[in-house]
Amino acid sequence: MVLLHLPKLPSTILTPLSSSPIFLRNHFLNPNPNPTKTPRPLLLFSTLTLPASEPTPIDPHTPEPTPHLQLPLHKLFVPPETHVPLDTPTLTARILKGSNILLSNYATDSQVAQAEFIKSSVRTEDCPSDGLPEFALVGRSNVGKSSLLNSLVRRKKLALTSKKPGKTQCINHFRINDSWYLVDLPGYGYASAPQELRMDWEKFTKDYFLNRSTLVSVFLLIDASIPAKQIDLEYASWLGQNQIPMTIIFTKCDKRKKKKNGGKRPEENVNDFQELIHGFFETAPPWIMTSSVTNQGRDEILLHMAQLRNYWLKH
């Protein structure tokens, strides 16, 4: 059994995992104090070829399937209390498609049977007080946050989408299966919003991250159809520096830019983003490639949420 813990203070030493709930807040988000120094890897094994999706027929109207991802084992996210099989076929089968996440025994009750909007809040203290675990979705304006939320619950209009960025202006709670919450947060980086309003969004969003005791993990949405944006790198760095648990959700992975126009494929942008942030983290943050158009990554997100949620509830 591989159990690892990163202490809250920055360190390059890996110590045995504590079984306390704080594990979920610390185990993959300890920022590397020296970004120029290569972080010490978690595991040292050979490189695997991981299938990102099932093979599908290709026609002019069907998005090109995501190619196989090359991942060394030390870049995998290993959930707490998870046995790591050493034989390659078994290990490969346990990795969620289009991600670096190993599936654990906590990944149960993942499907969404019921979803309802509960309330909007502008202060953390006004959020629901029933103690249910929650996952927050945040990302740059127009990254596809509302579309992803609707895809997760299989409802087209649970979270209203808009062609105008910056429409989400509150902390919006959606209760799932009467047992946990999806939280839609204001997007950042919307230049057309008034400066005062942008500052208010930033203040209450960061206050929510730092003080919401029922927050299991932040799901940071990154547009994989374009190169990494500085504001996204800064946001990921801030979450890491403040020990906020984070999963990176790469959106719009169905979009394919033509090479002749200088565009990169989504998987290339995904790799580039990880290379840019890896110096700030001692272990690789979990990540999943998604598309709200094709529903790629939907089941993988729900399984990952389930294993984090069930571990959180147990401890």
C-alpha cells in the first residue's frame, strides 16, 4: 500500500500519511519552494501508455478521438488508502480515461440521480449550513463552467449559460442526490466587468476557498483548446500556495486547431500547462480532459468526486 503525505510547510521530504481529514487538503498541493528545482517524484517506475478514451469510428462529423497519453507513474494521482498494483495491465485498467487519476475503492455512488438549485450567496457565511460536502467549479470567464455543470447532471438548463462572459456573480449551490453540492463560482479574468465588481468577486471567492470547512476540492477549469494563460497559471499557483485541494479540469478537448494555422491540439496544450505548473508542486495535481459537447470526462469527473467525497465523509 502506498500512502504519502506532504506536510503543510514546504518541504522536499516525503513522510508517512496521517489518517486525519486534513490529508485531502495537503496531500497533493504542497507548493515547491524552489520552482527551478525539479520536484522529487512520488514513484519511480517505467513509463506507461494510458488509453485516454475508447476507440471510436471517425467520420468528418465526429470529433477526433483523444490519442493515448504517455504518463510516467510518478505523475499519477494516487488517492488515499489506495493499493498501487505493480503489474502494468492491472494498473492501466485502474486509471480513469483521459486523466492521471488512479481509481480507488472509495469510488462508489458516483451517478447523479437528482439535482436542484438551492441558493445564491455573496458571502461565505451565507452559504448552506447543513454540513454536506461540496465541490467548487471555478475558471476563467467563458471557459465552459456552466456547460460542464449541466453536462455533469445531464440537464441543459440547471446552470444558465450565456454567450456573455461574467454572468455568474454569486456563489451558487446545487444540491446533488440530497447528499452533496456542486458549487458554481464567478469566473475570473473578465476584463469588461467593472473594476469594483471584479474585486468583489475575487474577495468573496478567495474567502470561500480559505474558510469553507465543507469544501472537499476545487475543480479549476482550464481551456485546453488554447495555449496556457498567465492568469490561469497564477490561479493554480495561488491555490497551491494556500493549500487548497485542487483538481484541474481541461475543457473544450473536442476542439482541434489546424496545424497549418499554428494551433496546437488539446493534449499538447494540456502537456504544456502541466509543464508550466509542475515546478510549484511536489506531486502532480489530479487532472481530467473533458468536453461538454461530447461528454468526454463526465463519468471520470463523477468517479473522482465520489472517491474524494467518500473518503472525506469517512474521516
